[in-house]
Amino acid sequence: MEEKGVQRKLAAILAADVVGYSRLMGVDEQGTLERLHERRQTIDRLIDEHHGRFVGSAGDSVLAEFASSVDAVSCAWEIQKSLATLNEPLPESRRMEFRIGVNLGDVLVEGSQIYGDGVNVAARLEGLADAGDIAVSGSIYEQVHNKLDHVFDDMGMHGVKNIAEPVRVYRVRLSAEDAPAKWRKKHQSRFPAWQWAGLGVVGLILFQAGSYGLWIAYIAMQETAAMSDVLEVRPLPVNLAPGMPFRSCGLCPEMTVVTEGTLLMGAGEDEPGRSSREGPRHEVRLTRPFAIGRHEVTFAQWDACVAVGGCGQQPEDRGWGRGNRPVFYVSWEDAREYVTWLGKLTGLDYRLPSEAEWEYAARAGSNTAYWWGDDIGTGRANCAGCGAGAGDITLPVGSFGANPFGLYDVHGNVWEWTADCWNGSYAGAPDDGVAWTSGECERRVLRGGSWGLGPIKLRSAHRRSDKITLRSGKRGFRVGLTLP
């Protein structure tokens, strides 16, 4: 029975936040606050114009409800177009980009506030959207796709934290230029004329002969075309700047640029849980910028590699869901196969990060046990003892906040393979950030800890090794990239 004063209703929920807000504040606090105020004025006005109700804001986030799914998606579209115009005169490193999630679902209303699964799913969709993009749920898509003149990309099923069933996610295209080549003309077919002719012949044969095999071939043809779209290679952004996110294709890992700098690598003598393998602590100078994945590689990204023949391993998911959860049951050799395929696809030098690069990016300027401090706290990572319902299975990537460099899940979720051969201490380790390519090279270094482990193994300095052929439900990886 519902509490007195609490009402239940169906509503379209819009959730939005700023991508890389902490980085922007670190670069220019006053300017960032001024730009946020300006953009909030635009967002609030558009919510009102589309008959929505502003529910609340926490720092850089916005939550609104609408009685109409059409109004909610139209509002999200207008917000992104208006914000893009405001960003145009700014250098890319100072642009303030929002990501937006829209969901139709059941909500609980108490006074001016709303709660429930409808809100939770919208917030998760927001986390799945790229900078400047809109992600909507299948329930929204069913309501609007025949009523709005927008194109929706099916991004597949995604697990949502604390929601039993996975959610189908769609990306809303903002312009013709936003679309792959086949979509550049309004309402243009995804197949060229010769393919339609071929499909016509297939259809005639199917009608006459009822050939099930040819129908399967037709479906495969559609799936291949769809995969070609999401793997269409994008050029690197011009004038890459530290903290700038980018993707080399729609299903490629989202990367961020990490600037050069100095790392005090390893654990201090007095750090609780320290072992001899984490010392001696030493200075490492990374002399040039590099890029690293903002998230651990997901099942969706891995499955794309398998679908086109780039990866051989087909890992199971333990029934936890695929999509946006980190891939596991992949060995170091499997991870190398993935980055090799990614490099061939894009023409860029994708690779596994070195151990020093990993620690530098994970620490994000900190010298504490975790990037946020020496206490694991609650609701910051996925491990046994991390609280917030985490610990016994993987969670979708990005379920917790990013570090100041824009990386998610550097503590917990799954262990992450690095390029380095195993050495039992840092005696003789490289001091320039490159991978250590001597030692026990049949074993490689893993970092970050995983679900099911205690906080002590999630520390920034903690390290372990495994054989390069080992596949485990706790081993995954994120990718690195040498910038041209």
C-alpha cells in the first residue's frame, strides 16, 4: 500500500547532465559556472515551452517530467540543438556538452519530487548517451517514432542497475550530418538500389518457394548493414585537448585524452594493505599525451568484434546481461586480439595501456589509496564491502562517478589487463611510462580489482598477475591509444 500523499502515475522523464563537469570546473571554475547558468536558462525555457515540469537540479544535472512522450523528445532535441549553437564559438576544451536520457515509465510523486523506476531508467539512459547526444528507451520509441521526423538508431538491450529486465535503447539523430553515409538524404533507404533489386528478387523467390533459408539470408543482410553503420570510422577530432572524449566509431570504446605529467608510482610504506610488489615507490615521467578508454570494454563492443570476425572468443555473461556491462572471460591474448582488430578497423595505434599509464590515469593526480581518498566509502565502486548493493556481480560501466580525468570504474567491477610483463617489484622498472617488456612475459599485470573482492585490492597501487591465456569472470580490460 502506498504512503499517504504519494501518488503513482505514468510520465515521460528527461534526465540530463554535463559531460566532464569536474574537468571544466578544474580548468575555469568561474567561467564554467557562468556557462552552466546560461545553459540552464535555455534548458528551463525549453522545458516550459514543451509543457514540461522542472523537477530539480543537483549541480550540473537536470530532471524534468512531461505528460507527453512527444513533448519530452522534442524538448531534448531542441535542447541539444540550442546548446550546440552556444558551444560553436568556444574552443573544444571549454565547450559544455550535456547528455540526455528520456524514458516513459511509472513514477511516484510526493509533493514536487518524483521517484521510482521511471526516473532510474532515465538517469541510466543519460549515462549511456555520448556528449551532445540523446538516448531514449524502447517505451519512448514506441510512442514517438511514427510521430516525429527523427531517425532512431537501435543501440540494443542494456542492463540497468536495480532494474530486473534489460532496457532497449535508441539514439536520436540530431541532423543529417549526424547520420552514416546511407542516411545523409532525408528518408533515404539504408540499402543502395542494387541491394533493393536483389532483395526484390529474394522476396519473389520467398513468395513462390517459401524458402526459409533465403529469409534468414535476408535478415543477415540487414544485420550486416546495421553493423556497418555502427562501425563506420570517424576521424579524430581536430585539436585534441586533455579531457576531450571521442570515439573512432559508433561501437568503438569512448576515449579521453590524458595529458603528459609525472606519477609517483606504487604505494608508500605506510599505506594499509601495501605489499612488496607495490614498491619501491618511484617517479615516472610521461612525456607525451595519450588516450585511454573512459570505460572498460563492454560486451556490446566485444560482440561487434566477434560479429565481423575480428575476435574469436565468445564469452558467456553468466546470465547477468551483456550490452553495457564489462566483458569478462577474456584473456590477455583475447584483449590483444581486440585492440589489434580495432587498430586495423580505424588505422590508429590502439593497444593495451602500460601499467604506468593505467595508474597515472586512474589516480588522476591523487596520491591516496583511491582517487577520491583513503577510505573506500559507500556507493563509489563495485566490490565486496563497497555498499550501495554492489559486490556480487558486474554492474553496467559508468554506474559510479568518473575520476577527474573522466575515467569510470578504475576501482572494481573487473580487473583490467595491461601491456606489461610481470615483475615482482618495481626494481629496474621503466621511468618513462612505457610498458615493461621484460620479466615473466607469460604472465601480465592486472589492475583495478573486481566485483567480489574487498576494498584493499581495489587500491590504485595494487597489482597482480595472471597467465596470458587465463579467462575469468573477473578479468576484463580497457584500451589505450597512442596519439598521432
